[in-house]
Amino acid sequence: MMETGRTRRSARGWTIIALRWVAALAVLGVLLHFLPLAAVRSAIARVPPEKFIAALAGYLLAHTVGVLKWRMVVNAAGAELDLATSLQCYGGGLFGALFLPSIVGGDVIRLAVGLRRSPRPAAVLAGNVVDRMLDVAAQASLVALGLALLPGSLPESLRSIATRTLLAALAIGAVLIALVFFLRGTLLRGRSIRFRRRLARLRHALRGVSRRPHALLAGWLAGTAIQSTFLVLTAWLALSCGLRLPLRVWLFAWPLAKLAALLPLTQGGIGIREAALVALLAPFGAAGTLVLASGLVWEGVIVAGGVIAGLTAFVAGRQTHGAPRR
């Protein structure tokens, strides 16, 4: 019975990933229906292979900083993970977000190893949640910077949409926190002692991170630097495609497109990110074909980086396999 249940869950997972890839291809197909395929292909062909490889190297170096950031945050919560295990978790997460069935992307893969290897699994979970919050804060910081640098040239409609989106995200976060706080008694009523103990460990780990504001600040700064690197690399590749826009325009549009890609509609946000970029950059006079070409080239960097990260995680896993828990 248990084996049958696992088989069904596995089949359901692969069905979900297949549907997400179909959705991604459908979104790209719609874009290419309205944008000339020949022009998109021509723009992509302008990117020299050595420039693509250089961008891929920059992408991987930025994610190397991401490994250190993630390890710092989860260890601030008390996870006690070594560098090899952190590399395995982080690299597996990047690979899983693109290629493995998961409801919440690569986080399931990232946590699977960390929860097994850490003496305090709750600290890994708490630290990962905080790390994701820092990433969202980094994205919001870039959007805010873009809004500040585009007071005159930003269309009023876009400025209003971006402002409302940020305020709505803050309001939703505040409401969720308030609901958890005021309904915690109801949520805990009837729960087992084992569940309460696990929740207490998670709460203790979250408090452990909050008592280290220097780690939170360093994590936010590192996250902002990483996302800024991705943004600059995208703009740099876009120049080869023929798309020339001020960096302040990218500061506004790129983080919003990445936030839109968080919607669990396509695998890894493929298609959604490109469609959002086309829509966000159109008011600035950017040709849709060049925007789509730039987005697809960057998507190639992400996919190649995910494959390399998966191989790196596999090698790191082989090195740590059989090592005793700390």
C-alpha cells in the first residue's frame, strides 16, 4: 500500500512538471505568435558564444555567494551545516526548480538534504524561510530604487501599478502575520504534543535568527548584490541582441518580471518572466522582439546554470555521503 501511494505521488509530481512545461511553451508560443520569429532568432544569433559563457560564469559566481548567504542564514538559526552540505542543498535547489516535480520549486530539494544532515532540522526550515524573505526584500529594494530613479520618465500607469503591487505585497504579509498571531490558539487546539514540540523548535529557530540582526543585514545586502548582478548580466546580454535601455529602466522592470515568475504557473517561471518583461518594457519604447530575445538568452543561462548546479550538488553529495551527523 505504501509503495502504491509513493508511486501515485511520483506520477502526480511528474504530471505537474509536464503540465508546467507545456504551460511555459504555450506562453512562449503566444509571444512568438505576435512577435516575428525570424526577428527574435536573428537577435539571439547576435550574442557571441564567448559572451554567453562569460555571463554563465558570472551567474555561477553570483550563486556561489548565494551558497554562502544561505549557509550563513540557516546557521544563524542553529542548523550547523558545513559548506559541502550547503552546496549540495543550494545546488540541488537550483536544479530542482527547473527539472524536478515540486509544488514550491527547488525548496523541497534544498530542504530534503538539509533536514536530514542537520542536528536541528527546524533551524534549516526556519533559516530557509528567512532566506527567501531576504530574497524578496532584495527584489523589492531594486524595484523601489528603479521607481526612485524614474520619477519623470516612468508612465503614470506603470508607476501606479508598481506602487500598488508593492503595497499589496506588504499588506498581505502583514495580514498573514497578524492572522497567525491572533489565531495561534485556534491553530494549536487539538494538536498533538509532538506537533507542538516541533512548532516550538521552529519558533525558537526563528527567534535565533531575529537575535542576529547583523546576519539579516548581511543576507539582505548579499541578496541585493546577487540580484543586481543578474540584472546587469541580463542588460549586458541584451546589448548584443540590439536592446539598449538605461540601467534604471532595467532596475524597475527586471525585478518585477522576476517576482511575476514566482507564480506557480510554469516550470521555473519560464515564459511568464519573458511575457512580463515584454509588457513592462514596452512603455519605454523597447521592441518586443528584442526583449523576448534577451529574455530567452538569459533563460538559456539559467537552464545551463541549473544543470551545472545539479551536477555540483551530485558531486558534493558523493563527498558527504556516509559522513556522520554533526
